Amino acid sequence: MQQHNQKKAYLYGLSAVLIWSTVASAFKIALGYMDPLQLLFYAVIFSTVSLFAILKIQGKIELIKQMGGKELLKNGLPGLLNPFLYYIILFKAYALLPAQEAQPLNYTWAITLSLLSIPLLGQKMTVRELLAILTSYMGVVVISTHGNLLDIEFSNGFGVFLALFSTILWSLYWIINAKSKCDPLIGLFLNFCFGLPFVTGAMLLFSGPPPLEVPAILSAAYVGLFEMGITFALWLNALKLTEKASRVSNLIFLSPFISLILIHFILGEAILPSTLVGLIFIVGGNVIQQLGKKN
């Protein structure tokens, strides 16, 4: 029975990884129809609906109804970080950078999480973690400068800054949620419910009403359903069914490489050698960090 569960864990985990590998291309396609705030508005609506449907199927809506006002507010407040601030910054980075640059830079969030855990969670940095950080951020420099290390000049300095800043917001979001006792799916649903009014207000204030063309809505729906909603549930199921968390979590290292292949064939971007080399550094840093964990 346990082996059967592990097979299901791999199935769920690989499904999540394959879907996440498509979202960098989906971001660029959707941003061709609308600006970052309009994309976020549509995506949050679709993701919120999908999360509600999943919670309804799992019979967890009743748990939300039993929450008091303070508990709902406490679990909803992180929605200011995710989806509101995080995705505004991330989508803007994708609007400014080629997908092959934005995607690997955003992938450094695990390293950023380790750095922020030192002052915020009181964790100590080991020599292994320092090596992981230096390795990953060497990859950041390679990608950002297109490999021109002797004459550093960023392809788009502001875009690089936004991509890296998004990792800070994402890491802060997970550090806050690490202390939460709320069911992860319920927490995510409440985050999106809380964040939607802020997303709507920012869109109307700075962008105006979103486009109503079918291709625009469909591309945003894909982002909402598969970047923010359904895939998160698949990943949680994989972690619940696996015999050992590392067996599933290590699958995520496949995602950025598959994503580069899809970026090339779907978006037509010629993948630069510096992107591949930089990505190897970034993934290598994440692997070094993972090897140092007992759990």
C-alpha cells in the first residue's frame, strides 16, 4: 500500500512540476494581451474559484465557516504579499525581461529564504549554506550580464532587480505561513480572497478595466488555474502521499530546465549559453542546500 502511495506521490509531483514548467511561457503570452495588473486581476479570480472548488470537494468549506472574524483576518492578511505584491512585481519583471532570464532569477527564492531565515527565524548559516548562496548568485550574475563578467552591464537592470525582489516577497510569505496552523489550501484561498480587492483597486487606479477579448481571458485563466490554484493542490497531495519529502521535493529541480525548452519552442526565444550556464549554477546552489538538510 505504501509503494502504491509513493507512485501516486510521484504522479502528483511530476504533474505539478510539468505544469509549473509551462507558466513562464504562459506569463509572456498573457502579458502580450494586457499589463501586469490586468493579468493579475484575471488570474486571481480564476485561482480563487478553483481553490474554492477544491475545498468544496474536500469538504473544507465548513471549516472556514467556523472561523471567527479575527482568525479570518489573521489568515487572510498574508494576501497582501501573495497574491498582491508578489505577483505585481513578478509579472512586471516578466514584462521587462526575456522569459529565459526572469524564470531562473525567480528560482533563487529558496536561497533568499535561507538568507532571510537567519535574522527572522534565528537560524545560523552553515558553511554549506554559504557555498550554496555563493553558487546560486554566481548564476544570477551570469544570466543578468549574459555571461559578460569582465564588463558587467545588465540587459535590463530594473527587470533584474524586480525578479530578485520578488524572491524576497515570496520568502517573507512562506516565513509568515511557517508559523500558521491553518490548513495550507484554506490559507491560500483566504489569502487570495483578501488580496483580490487590493488587486482590483490597483488595477482600476493604475491600469483601467481589463481587456475582454477571449484570448486574453483564456491566457490569464491558464495562469490563474495552473500557476496559483490547481497545481498547488497537486503538490500538497504529493507531499502527503510520499514516503519521504525529499523524494518529491527534488523533482522541482527538473522544472527550470523543462521551462527553458518550452520557452524556446513556444516563445521562440533563442536560449543563450549564459542562461544555461547560469541556471546550472542556480540549481547547483539549490542542490548543495538540499544535501545539507536531514529532512
